[in-house]
Amino acid sequence: MRKTKAAVLLLLAAALGASAAVAATITVLVRETRIRRRPQFYAPAVATARLGEKFDAEGPENGWYKTARGYIHESAVTAKRVRVDSAGSVGGGASAEELTLAGKGFNAQVESAYAAGHPNADYRAVDAMARRTVSDAELLRFAREGGLAAGRGEDR
Amino acid sequence: MRRAAAVLLAAALAGCASMDAAMRTATGYAQSQGLISESQAESLNKSETALRRGSQDISESEEYYIGRAVAAQILARYRPLDDRDLNDYLQEVLQTVAGASDRPAIYGGWHVQVLDTEEVNAMSAPGGFVFVTKGLLERVRSEDELACVLAHEVAHVSKKHGLKTIKAARLTQAFAILGREAAKSYAPEQVSRLTEAFGGAVDDVVDDLVVKGYSRSKEYEADRFAAEYARAAGYDPNALKSFLKRLESEPARGGLFKTHPSPAARLAELGRLEPPPGDVGSAARARRFAAAMRSL
């Protein structure tokens, strides 16, 4: 009886592990990322996911996680367990991912102190640079016109 | 006890991605059966969350803030070129090759800025901040060459070459402060110590970017991945070679010539590169490249 119970537990734990390998909870680790209709970077976006949002997902396969709403690239998320309490605090020994979600570590507070001590550092020019971006639609037009990979196929 | 061992063994066999969930299942059961204490369970659960040790443990958001400070230091040394059309064109090419890289999504997005200097150079700060000088652009002959130059910078960021130049002692100092602190914001004394470590980390990256240059192996790796990203985006990776061949015939003077291996050495490392299938859109690329560079 004892052997049977141990075998069941063994199988249960292994089964849990096996299913978790393809079905995971992923957490967004970038400020925002597109959820796409297909696992391609220029496929139409169906929604935008933001920092800290969690999704049940399968994969990754060829760099993409599949969620109920669409596909998210693996570079935008972590599949590790992350714990941040409702006040945004993380405990000692927090992982890099937890620090990102809590806005801790080297953060805006540290940047302010650094900027105050380094008046030559041109943060105004950095902010102007960081505002420069190209929309999905414009990038697709650019790719199609130039015969680039993103403009080919069925990415419409 | 054997049951607990069996469960823990199964958890260990279940694979890295599921280790966390399986370990918690196992320790939860073992604790409920009185086989291990609460503190032992907590210890087992925490063991897979190792304390941060090196540059590989710098978080996405920390990389972003280090990159902003490095970018701010670069922009203190070089004046940004105020040419909206040219910067926007480079931004389109940058996002195209970054989208084909293995790090298309990055905390604050990818951004490029042209620097108003005759020095021939291109640099990238962690977090996706890319810089190209006017002097370099004057030596680029096609959009495909430009894409390869930008893809080389994307590769430096994607492979975290900048972060790897930060001295371990700086991170040890910062991680020690962070490891003990659980509050949402830092006390003034902690901010002061963190800022000291942060400033040191920024100096380390700027020193390698502007003064010493990355190691030869990092430059060769960036070339290899640049060719890969450019080709995946639909550009001809051989354009990297045509650009390097042009540089080879120039007298070496500062900038990229000081911080990178010689163009001849880079060409030898690159070897043969496969062009993308077909030659679609090259006429349109040539037209828009000529239009964008007209202001130089």
C-alpha cells in the first residue's frame, strides 16, 4: 500500500511537471509588448500587454508563447514564478524579475540621484531619443516597400 | 521519509521549467505529513531562487536605467544631430533588424540617434540605445550596409556585452544593499550607496564603449549575429563585408578604428555569408536611402 501511494505521488509530481513544461504562467517584464495574431513579429497586434500582466501560456515554440488572446515573444516575458506583494515590495533575495516588477534595484530614484551628481549627463537628449519610435503600421509599410521579410507572406 | 524523497526526486526529474511548481507540490506534501518542518520547506522552496551574483542577474529595468545613464554620458560627449527625417529613417531600419533579432522586445524599446561628429563610429548602450555618427553614415553606401551596422549594435545589446563589462565588485556592493531591503523606496543613505555603485557601473560601460572598446571576441560575435539578424530581416548580410572593405582602405584614426579589431581581421572572421533569397525591393531601398542621406 505504501509503495502504491509513493508510486502514485511520484507519477503525480512527474505529471504536474510534464504539463507545466508546456503550460506555464508567464509574466510581462517589459513596459509594454504586443500580443499578436500569429507567432511573427509583424503579424497584426490584437492587444497590448503591460509590465506585470500574467498569462497562462503554452510554449515557447520558436520564440513565441501562445496565450488565449494571441502570441507573445519570449523576450518580453519570464516563465519563472515571481512574487511581488500588493504594496510593491519584494523580500530580501528577490530575483531580477521581481525587482523589475517592483520597480526596485537601479531605478528612477537612483537615476535622479545620479543625474543630480552628474549635471553633464544629458538626460534631456536621452528623453528625446526615447520618444522616437515607429508604429507597427509604418514599419509594415516600410518593410513591404523595401521587399523585406516582415512585408512578405500573410502578415496582413 | 522515503515517500518524501520519492516526491522530491520526481520533482527534480520533472525538468527545469517546471521545477518550481513541482518542488512546491513536493515540499507542501512533505510538510503536511510532518516529514519536514515549515522552515525546511521554506528553505527548499527558496533554494532555486539564488541570490543575485553577477551581470547576468541585472534585471530588465536595471539594464534600462544603466543604459539611460550611459546614453546620457555619450550625449554629453557628442552633440545629437537634429535631423528628424534622417533619425526617423534610421529608427525604421533599427526596428526592422531588432525585430529579426533574438531580443525584439526590450524594456523601453529600441531607439537610435545620429551623432553630429565626423568621427567614424557606432555605439550602443545597454537597454537598446543605439548611436551612429555622421562620419560613419557618410561612408555607408546602401540601406543594406546601414542595416548591418545597426544589427551589429543590436547584437551588442542583445548579447549584453555592455553589462558584462561592469566590474563584479560594483554589483556585489549593489546587490548586498538590495538583498536586505524590502521597502518600496530607499532611505537616503541607501540611495547614496546604490548611486555610487550605479555610477561605477555606468563608468565601466562608458570606458569600454568610448575608450577601450569591447574584446575582439565580443566584436566578432556581434558581427556574426549582425549578419544573422540582417539576413532574417531580408537584408543582404554581405553588405557588412562591403562596408568593412571600404573602411579597410581608409587610414585608421580614432573612433571605430580605435575601439574595434581591424576591418581586415573582421572580414577574415566573417567568412562566407549566404545572401537572402531573391532581390526584391532593392530599387525602393536604394531610392529611400539616397533620399534620407541627402542632408548629410
